[in-house]
Amino acid sequence: MTESSSGAPVENAMLAALSFDADATAEFASDPRRRLTQSVRHVIDAILTRDDVDDAVLAEAADAADAIAASIAGSPHAAGQRGRRRLEARSHGDYLTRSPIVGPVNPVAPPLSWTVVDGAVVGHGAFHAAYEGPPGYVHGGWIALTFDEILGMANVASANPGMTGSLKVRYRRPTPLHTDIEFRAWTEAVDGRRVTARGTMSVDGVVTAEAEGLFVIIDPEKAWEYFGRARGEAAPPGVDGPEGDPA
């Protein structure tokens, strides 16, 4: 149960399923997978920045990339199969490993490193070529996504996880690429099912962007509808199952 500012307990159906336990996905996030992820990041950077490479080299690289993808997952372009995970493999607990912002085995992620200090999420990292908006600076969409992620993580750290209801970002100045960026996020207030979180992004001690997010704690019925039913999980006690009968 989460206690709101009014003192009334609020049942948080996501709390038990969310964790920062690195051991929970240690087998999936193996050293070879992490190495492969980093190599793919280098390929992405090269595609976006090396304009002095001729087409023959690029074509050879594309053939090699197709072969690598096929060796891991079969045809990389198989209809209806690309990028699909088994339903039973999905869970809240393994999300951060694959996060588009902090995921160590997600080639899309920068990634940003982080830790929890006194209930707040703090960390740092750099955005490179794949995240460019204005020349030399981070795209505002990536900044917003970063805040959505780290504010949500802060709510997990404070035992108040919820789903994003709204997110306001103030861009105070451009955030540069290839530069160490510091970020901090914390839960500001809890009022019933409404959780307010705030965060900042800074470079050399100067805030470049700040955000405030409103998150909503969902009840067991919604949690099962959104996350459990697709995996074939039984409805939790008191929640109507697929045939309309209480579980």
C-alpha cells in the first residue's frame, strides 16, 4: 500500500512487479550481449557521421549486418516476426535492462548510468550522433523521453510507481552532444493516486532542462488489463477474469 498526503492508503498494483534488482535479468544481460550492444552503437554512430565512405564499403557492411542478424534471430526481415518477444518473456522486472534510455542491452539507449541516492535517481551520461536535433545539440524529443524515464524511475525508488499522465518540460538552453550530462529526479508529492515527480538535466552545473510529471497509480484491475492478460496470467483476486467471472 502507498500512503497519500491525506494519509489514506492507496493500493499500488505495480509496486510488487517493479524492481531495481540487477540480478533479476543478469542472465539476459550477459557480457557478450552487452558487448554486441556497444558494437551496434558504434555502427549507428558511423552510419550517421562518416560521409567519406564509398557505397561499396557500405554495401559490404549491410551484407555483414544482415548475416549477423540472421545468425541471431533468423531472417532479419521475416514478415510479422521482426522485433517480437515471446509474451511469457515480458515483465516489469526486466524492463530497465531493455530501456531506451538506461538499458545496457538496448542499442538505442545512450545509455545513461544511474544510482539511487536518498530516494532520488541521480546519474550521468552523454548523447551522441543518434540523438542530434539542432546541429551539435540533443533533440528535444530525446530530452523529454529521458525525463519520462528517470521521473518514472524516481517514483519506483520512492515506492510510488505509476503511469505517466502528463509531462511538462522546460528547455532552458540547448543541451550539447558528446558532453557529460548530469541528471536528477525525485518524487515531489503523492496525493491519492496522483504522484508528482520533478527532474533536472545539467551540464557543468548549469541546468539545461527541467521537468515535472504527473503519474497515476493504477489499480489491480487496470494493471492486469494492461500487463497481465496478454501474457495469459490469471486475474488477481477480486478482478473479473476473461469470462467475466471473478478470479
